Amino acid sequence: MKTTHFSGFDRRRFIQTIGASALAGFPALGVEGANDKVRLGLIGCGGKGEAHLAYFSGLKNVEFVAISDADTAHMAKGVKKLESQGQKTPVGQHQDYRDLLDRQDIDAVVIASPNHWHALHCIHACQAGKDVYVEKPVTHKMSESAPMIAAAEKYDRIVQAGTQNRSDTGLIDALDFIQSGEIGKITAVRGLCYRNRDSIGRAKNPPLKPPSTVDYNLWLGPALDLPLLRKRFHYDWHWIWNTGNGDIGNQAPHELDIISWFLGDPGLPAQMNSFGQRFVWDDAGQSPNMQTLWFELGDVPVIFELNDLWIKPGTNAAPSYKGTRVGMIVTCEGGEFRGGRGGGNIFSLDGKNKIQKFPGDAGNGHAQNFIDAVRSRNSDGLHGKLARSTQTAALSHLANLSHRSGSPATGKELREGALASSPDLLEVLDRQEAQLDRWSVDTSKTPYILGSDVTVDPSTGKLSGELANSPLANPQYRKGFTLPEKA
Ligand SMILES: NC(=O)c1ccc[n+]([C@@H]2O[C@H](COP(=O)([O-])OP(=O)(O)OC[C@H]3O[C@@H](n4cnc5c(N)ncnc54)[C@H](O)[C@@H]3O)[C@@H](O)[C@H]2O)c1
């Protein structure tokens, strides 16, 4: 395992190379006209990064010129992929992303690193004068929003979040239809994230050693240097708080994002609560596999159900609700939208009649939407605007803060206490307990965690109450990898 010395990001390097006057408000380096080639760099070439190599390369006059990954094996895989796609021009490989950002032949970067790196990678890219496409959740911690937005504004960068559902043609049409008022006002929203995930196990001889091809100092970056107890090095960082945000910060940001969008992006809820647990899986993961949230966005009540447990042992399938596994149900006075990525349908309230279909394209145009803004230097038409995306990422953070500061509660205690006045939440609990029963889980012996109420000051958009000062809400960064105080 190679280790690179990292003493932060030296912005002076950029000022020396490109000239101080150029740093604020200059267009993407080589993009001068509507059809000019946009040259990209990729930061993070794991599962999603590799998919981006095909996705962006499929656009007209868009080309990757360099890849960075802390794991040289992933970088090499990425180069092979570009070659197999027919790319003839050479692709630079930089294990240290600062070397990629140093290049003068890159207009924009696509960031598909783990969550704990998103803020720093994005800020450093803005400082280096690159436009940015950054994967969701755009932040790993709530406090990262402001410095990211400040950097994008200061350096006048185009920043798009990888929340591609906002580009889904079916969802765009469905929202238009709802906004036309034909089926009345929205009265309630249900978010659904039912995935059939499995346990991640535990390392045989912990701590797990990173693969020899990984520069672990660069991989770890701002995260704390804690023993790795998981079996698989890549991807499973999602389920460890130090680096990931659980599935409420992995799959669910997509659904939380479209809920916020359909409700007019009203900002953060004044209050959120939750109940959940990591049931059945006795493994190294820390995040819950059942997590139910309730809050109001604007004045609309939202219940969000995350449920990653199979329907029953031996049946590798996720449950569903009203025919939907991953998506949302938007109930209006005169009908109900059911759908998500790829569009959906509007049904009568009793679900018996399909009023209208809205077939979508899974947000296929999201990358082009970014490239168009890079060329026009105009962020107005961006579908994944950074400021909005930080707000929807914050919904995941609020959910996890609620869970992590909560206390054990049996199903009976939930039923008779926190959920007693909500028939909808009681119905969720009934379904979950029936499912848990099939796994021989008795919540009187293995209780849920009833989250604490998290509250947000509407005037500042910041956490309020006791939790605001707790270490959970003020996480640490590893020395040398703190966020810059000033953009
Ligand atoms: N928009 C979507 O639909 C979607 C889908 C999947 C994943 N994602 C997001 O993409 C991101 C990556 O997910 P993944 O599944 O590809 O994870 P992954 O673990 O497979 O890949 C992450 C890659 O980043 C690399 N990396 C770590 N530190 C780095 C650094 N300092 N510089 C450069 N590379 C570094 C890792 O070595 C790894 O190759 C996550 O934030 C995830 O939420 C988005």
C-alpha cells in the first residue's frame, strides 16, 4: 500500500499556473462555443465512476482526458473501459486528484468518490477553476453545505448534483400535471426505499487491510482513521458512519430529492423524527436497515419508509407498498401519483383507475443538462442545482441524527407512545412487525430505536436544540483534511 503525503490543497499552485486574475468567474478552460469539446476528469472510478465513463462519453463532443482514483487498480480499469469504448486519445492517470485538478486541459470534473470526500473534492475543483458534477449525497455532513455553495459562487462554477431523477421526463411531466391543479392540492407524500440488500458480514481477521493498490491516506481523506471491521473494502463504506450515510443517504437521497422537488423545494422541515434499527444482520454495518421518518415539508406531511430487509428469509426480494418499491406516492385531493425513477402513473384515490401515464427516461438527459450549462455558462437551467441538493442531502443527515441520538423502544412502546396518534405510522409498524416476525425477530427483545426529535431553526436552516451542540452534529475531520474556512 502506497501512501501519499497530503498537506491539503495548495491553491497557490493554480494561481501560479493559470494567473490570479483568471480565478474568479472564468469560463470552463477550453469551452468557448456551444459546440466546443468539453474535456472531463473523473475523480473516483468505482462502480458509479465507471458508469459515468460510458454515460458522459456518449455525449457529443465530450471526452474524458484523465482519471483519478486512490486505487490504481480502479484507475486502470477505468482506462480500459474508455479504450474498450473506442477512445483513441490518451487518458491521464493520477492517483492523487490534486494532480488531475492541476491539469490545464480539463474543463470539468465528475466526482464519484465516497460520500466523505464529496465536499473537499468539490471545493478544491471549484478553486482549481473546474466545473463540477458531484454525486449524491452532495454532502456527508450537514455543515458541509455552506462552504461548498460558497466555493461554487466565489469561483463562478457550474455545479450539478448527481440527482438525475430531476431530469426524468416522466417526472417532469407528472409534476406539470399536478401543478396544473387538475387533481387538486397535494395532501400527503409517502417516500419509499425498499431494497433487497444483504448483510455485509465482518472481516475475518479485523482490522481489514486495504488492497495493496490503494493509497489509504488519500482514500481516507477527511474521515477518521478507525479500524475497518467490514469484509469488503470498496462500496460497503456506505454503511459505516465515518464514511457513509447508510441507505437513507445512499438510495434514499434520490427519493427525498424528488419529494422536495414535487413540494416546491420548501427547504428543511422544522422537525423530524424516526424509528428504525439494523435488524437481523449481525455484521460490521452501523446504519439501520429499517428507518421510517416523519416530518412536514412546507405544510405537507411526509412519511418516508426505508426497508432493506428481504420479505422473508430465503426470498431475496424487497417488499412493496401500493405497487411501488423505490419511489414516492404523492396523494392529492383528487388522485395519487405513484412512481419514481422512470416516471409513474396517476391513479384515482382508491387506486382502481389509472388516470394518466407518465413514462419517463430515468433522467437520462441529466449529464447533457450539465454539459449544456458548462457551455452556456448559465446555471439557471441546471436540474441538480447545488444549493437545493445540499438541502435534500440534509434530509438524510437529519434522519441519521435522529436515529443516532435515539433510544430503544419496543414495538409495543412505539404503538402506545410516539406513533399512537398516527394511523399511517401505526400501519407501517404493523407491516414491519409482520415482516420481522417472519425473520423471528421479536421487537420486545430486539427493540427499535425511537429517534429523538431533531429540530431546525427556520430562520437559519441550521439545527437547533440540544442536538445542535452534540458531537454527532459536529463531526471531526482528520488532520490535514478539514474544509477551508474561507472559499
Ligand atoms: N446517482 C446515482 O444514481 C448513483 C449511483 C451509485 C452511486 N452513486 C454515488 O457515487 C459515489 C460512489 O459510489 P460507488 O458505488 O461508485 O462507490 P465505490 O466504492 O465503488 O467507488 C468509489 C471510488 O472512489 C475512489 N476514491 C476514494 N478516495 C478517492 C480520492 N481521494 N480520490 C480519487 N478517488 C477516490 C475509491 O478508490 C473508489 O474507486 C457515492 O457517493 C454514491 O452515493 C450515485
